[in-house]
Amino acid sequence: MKGGGNLVAAAFALTALSYGLARFAYGLLLPQIREDLPLGAVAAGWVSGGAFAAYCVGIVAASLLGARLGARMMAVLAGLTATLGVGLVALAPSTSVLGAAIALAGLSTGFTSPPLAAAVAQGFDGPARPKANGMINSGTAAGIVFSGIVAMVVGTAWRELYALFALIGGLITIWLWFALPAGSPVRRNDAGISQDLARPGLAGLCVAGFLMGVSSTAVWTFGAHILRSVLSFPEANIPVAWIALGLGGLAGSSTGMLVARFGIGSIHQAALFGIALCYGILAAATVAPLLAFAAMGLFGVAYIVSSGVLLIRGIALLPDRPELGLGIPFLAVASGQTVGAPLFGAVLDGAGPWAALLLFGAVTCGAMFERMQDVASPPLS
């Protein structure tokens, strides 16, 4: 496809903005936010859960409306929503406004992935799609690395950091308008959606995605809190650990190649084992704090690969509806994260960090019982 590289680059940048900055930077900056606003662990979990709930709403809206509005309009809407969300976070005078702003930022992530999957399906042939989608999905890790680097520079100035995110968001939104193909809105007959949802393998995929989503909130929402309050990390080292997470996640750009080489079932199992192992390493970091850097890096690799596997498998199961094939497993992940964030906060307050990490590691292991088929449905060419 002519301009395919520009499409992937712009889609990568939108993913970095909406996931890495608008959604997951909250976990990195939560300690600083809690110093400025009255926010306990349970309330912080509910704020994060609100973002994940908004993500669910966004995925449903994008999956149902994307064909009518077109991939470019939906992607631009994602960029605008992320920009407004992080801009409002920078100005938030209270916990309630912060919660609304984080939810708006979370909405952008739901708007992001379905139109990008549709644009890739339109612009790339079958064999190239998993690689393009894997590369775009790793944009999350790039956003995380960037947020960690600039957090090292600005220190506790979290409002200024979110203002910078808003500026970047505006520039990325303009880029999207020119990089994504305009296409023509398609009028789909959604009467057959019940048949789509009944396709073999989709239910198990959703269960695995939900459980992975529940477990992942231990790091995404409370990772920086654990490093600071439990492991007594110096303030300057927390962004470094976040950068390690993001650098690990950049390995997720190879998810498509790993699936092609080793099979989707094997990679799925390995990624989930990596998340569970991360929590064990974090627990051991009380006696060897440097292990926390390894744990965060491992989580980055495992989470991005796991989400990439879910993406690839969902699109393979619904090759004629790529936006729906991506939207359904990502909706399952977001639903799990909506439940997981306040749950981890409650267990953290009530039973302590080690009980919470042990519980969430067990949830991750539960997701491993869904063994995906190594031979997926062939994508459309």
C-alpha cells in the first residue's frame, strides 16, 4: 500500500497517546496526584476503574459506529478525546473533576483500536496484517517510555506533564487526518451480529481477556504506589522503573512474528506466565529492590504480547469484521480492568500488598486455562 508506512506510524503515535499517555500515565503519576488531591487507595482504584469503564463504552461505540463514520473520522475522534481528557486532568481542581477527566481520557482508548484495525485491513493484505497490528499495538509501550522520561525531567509537576500530553495530542490528531485513508462510510447490516458473537473460540478468548485485564491493574494502577510506598523506592527511581516497563513492552512489536513462528497458543501461555511471574518477582523485591526493575520490564513484555495475541486472534476469528474482531477481546480486557482496579485497591487496603499480588497472580494463572488454537481462521486477503 502506498503510504502504508505513514499509516502505521500515525496509528502507532495515536496508540502511544491514548494508551501510553492518556490511560496508563495515571498509574505512574498517582503518587504525585495523591499529594495534591485527597485520594485514598480505594478512591484511586475507582478513578482508574472509571477510565476502564469508559474504555468499554468507547470500544462498543467504535465497533458499532466505525463502519458508518469511517476509520479516519473515528481515529481523529480518538485523538480529540485523548487531548481533551489529558488537558482537563492538567486543570482538575478536585477529585471528582479528576475522575471525569481520567474517564474522558479512557474513552479515547476505546475509540482508538477498532478504526486502526479497520484501516490496516483496508490497506494491507492478509499476511502483512498481523505484523502491522502488532507494531501499532506496541505504541502503548512507546507512550509509557516517553511518559517515564519526561516524568524524570519535571519531577512532581504532574499538571505541567499532562499539559504537555495535551499539546502532543493535538499534533497527533492533525497527523491522523492526513495519514489515514478517508474511505467511504459503509452501511452495514448489523442484524447478523449475534452470529458473529457465536463464532467458535470467541467466548474462550473473552474469558482469557477478562482475567488478563483483571490481573493487569496491579501494575497499571498501583505499580508506582507499590514501588514508592511498599518497596521504598526513591522518587527519582520510579520513572526509571516505568521506562523499563515501556522498553520491555516495545518487544511487543514482534508479536506477529512470534505467533507466526511458535503458534498463538504457545505465545498466549508464555505471556500470561510472564505476568504472573512479574508479581512473584515484585514480592521478592522486598529483599532485593533491584528485582523491581526486572519485574516491570517483564510485565511490559508480557502485557503487550498478551494484548497483541488477543488482537490477532480476535481479528482471525472475525476476518470480515476486523473492527469487531479487535473490539470484542479488548472490551473483555477493559471489563476486567474495570473490576480489577477497585478490587486491587480494596485488597491492598484490607490485606496488604503481598496478599493482593498473590491473588492477582492467581487470576493470571486462571487465564492460562484457555488454550487458544494454534491454527487460526485465515484472514481475508
